[in-house]
Amino acid sequence: MRLVVIAAIFSVLVSYVAIDSDGSGGGETPMKFKLNSHSFSDGGNIPKKYTCDAEDVSPELHWTDPPSAAKSFALIVDDPDAPSRTWVHWVLFDLPGDTHALPEATGKRASLPNGAQQGTNDFGKAGYGGPCPPPGKPHRYFFKLYALDSRLSLKGSATKFELEKAMQGHILGRGELTGQYGR
């Protein structure tokens, strides 16, 4: 009997971790697709232009081979190397499903002309806030693009936490690009 109870608890925990780690909600792993940039290479240094030390504009991003059923995309950019906690640099969602790129200097408006919404970053502002680490070892910046099966009903001021919660069960695929920047 104990073995059956332990197996049942283990099964529930495994299901919870699958939902929590990929957001697909069904325990399935989302399809991977390519996220790239002409501004910097994957794993490479993010040029100063895209940081708080210069123009602080968003880099160009483009992606290939996302799931054909994608109705929208969502983007989260964060820095897990920040001193106190993971720092959120960009929250963007409801990017139309037929979009395959974001231009450089997307802007800092809450609403974009194509209907996409930019949420609130940890600088307390809408749009992109570039790398701004303290002096020392370079930090890593993760650009995570999610292909979703629907548009999300979120306020434009949504945070990363609110976006991740709304995406659960709707993620079809994911692309990731990593850059680094240090002072």
C-alpha cells in the first residue's frame, strides 16, 4: 500500500514539474525553433548600443521555423545573474503569429502598431530596458520567445509573472538566444 501511495505522489510531482518548467500544461515538451539576431550572436557579447551605457535600444530579433499553429508570440528577456534575483529586462506579448522579426529599437510604448503589448520590466517601465549590470563578471541575458496557441487577455502593464501564468497550457514552441554583457 505504501508503495502505491509513494508512486501516486511521485506521478503528481512529475506532472507538476512538467507543467511548471515548460508551461505547456499537457506535460508535453514544446517544439524548439531558432531565435537569432543580427545585433549579436548566440552566446556572444551584447554591443554597448543595446545597454544602459549607450542608446539602450532593443536589438533586432528574428526567428525561423516556429510552430505553424502559432496565433501569437511572447518574449521575456531576463538576467539570472543579477545580485538579488533574476532581473526582467523585457516583457512583450500578443505579437501576431505571422510575425517573424522584431526590428531594432522596437520602442518603449506599451502598445505597438501591430497589436503587441509590452509589459512592465523590473525598471518599472514598459518596453526594453537593456543590460545594466554592476561592475564585475559579465552577466548572461536570456531572450526567450514563446509561440502560443492563442492571444492572451492581459493588461499592457503585465509583469513577467503574470505573463508566465497566462501562458501556461498555451505554449506550442520556444526559441532562445543568450547574450552577455559586463562592465
